[in-house]
Amino acid sequence: MRLWLHKCMHWEYWSQYLTYAPTFFLWLFWTIKFRSLTFFKYANPGIKNGGLYGDSKFEIYKLLPDGSFPKTILVDPTLINDFSKLLDESKLTLPLIVKPDTGLRGIGVQKVHSLGELERYSKNTRRKFLIQEYIELPNEVGLFYCRMPNESQGKITGLTLKNFLTLHGNGMETLEQLMKKNLRHEMQISKLKGTIDLSEILPMGDTKCLVPYGNHNRGTQFLDGGHLITEMLGHCFNEILKNVSGFYYGRLDIRYHTFEELEKGTNFSIIELNGLKSEPTHIYDPKHSFWYGQSEILRHQRLIRQIVKMNLCV
């Protein structure tokens, strides 16, 4: 009951159908205005369907500059795969990240530590998936970027800091007991059972990151980092993204070491680049109201309209 009440009282957990209901009617109006059922694809002509659905993460990585993203290979689970040989040929070493080639909201993302875990993941999925180098950098940020087609300079329109699901040991309580002290963490217990030994007792002063990737549906807390958007950061990522063919609107999920290095464009890796299905995830900071979130969603929807209008020349 208390978990249900927590979800009801914190809109970040509400259904997307409710959060994006106004957007549905807005897009219905734009369908009529642009006289096109697929007007949205013109927001990012270089990405399939503008990045709204059906786009391949593997194909998107090809748009990015070499060295700016993790080493990644595409796997078809319907084929017979020798993963030991595949990893050797690709010069990938465990642990690794595996995730669907098409997907959203971090569903299906998993860290694997052995060939057995990798084989089980492949056996349990029917879709093509990615095997990706695990980036050891400790921090992650979601950076929302927009650029008008007639402009050479884009703009960072939102920045999300991500607090991973991390526990601090006291030498007495198990991981499960520690998780039950925090409602955000407790909601993840059922998802983590079978993948992590929740009976483990952390020594006093030790910390353990249970989910080392920034997915909200795996317990990561999103915080608004808008105060950290600087001219230097904007210039850095504009230089990276202005040459990404056909990309004007979306969010980059980035692992980095320190924010000072990120501003300078060093010691970071672009984990994912998402197009139209991107959310301005800074809205899910617990300090923000539902109505603030709606205003930010509307602000970004207006940017989509401007980009589509320019690319359609109407």
C-alpha cells in the first residue's frame, strides 16, 4: 500500500499516457496542419521515423564521430552465436552492457559479467540486441540538444543529473533491508531478485551500486542540472553534433568523469543518442510539479514544430 501511495503522490511514476495526453492532441492538430501522418520524421531526417519508433541504436551510433561512443556490436539471437569468439574478434571484455537495438526507457538493459549471463540474455530475447563496452566512468548525464535546420549553432535545452541506485552498508543489514528504508529503492526489489544477492550484508562504510546505468525504471533518480548548462558545454556539444547528418532534436545519455572535463569535451562517452522519443528528463526531478513538467514538454514540442516546418519548407 505504501508503495502505491508513493507512486500516486509522485507524478514521475505516473503513466506516460497521462503525462503525454496533451501532446497527443497537439500532434493530431499538426497532422492536419502539415497534411501528413508522418510529419514527425522531418524533425530528424537522418534517423528512421525521426527517432520516434523503430529506429536502430546501432545505426544511430554510425552517425556519431568515431571514439565518442562505446565499442558496440549488433547480435541476431535467431542465429547460432559463438559469444567467446565474437568477443575476442571484437576486442570486447567482460563485464559488458547488453540492450535491445530498438527500445525505449531503458527496458531490457542489463549488465552481464559472464559468458553464461550473455548466453541466457540472448536465449531469452527474440529481438536483435547490442553488446556494448561497459564504460567505467562514474557519472551520467542526460543532455537535451536542439538545433534549427537553418542555423549552425544548436542549444542545450535541458540537463539531467542521474543518481544511481546505490546503498551504504552498516555491517548489520542485508541489501534488501537497506532498500526497504527508501521507497524509491524498495520499488526495485522485485526487479533485482534473481540478478543480485539481496541477502548480502555490506560492511560498515562500504557502498554498492546495484544498477550502474541511469534508467529511471531501475531506481535512478533524475535531478535538474539546468544550472550547469554553460556556454562552454554548449559549444563543445554543438561541435560534435552539428555534423551529425539529419539530427536536430534529441537527448544524449553521456557517461563522464568530472563535469569540468565534460565541458572541455574530454573523458566522456555517449552511451545513447535518442531522437523524437526523447524526454526532457529533468522534468522528473522530485522538486518539479506536474504542471512544470507539462510546460517543459510543451516548450520542446514547439521546437519540434519549428524544425519540421523548416525542413518541410511550409
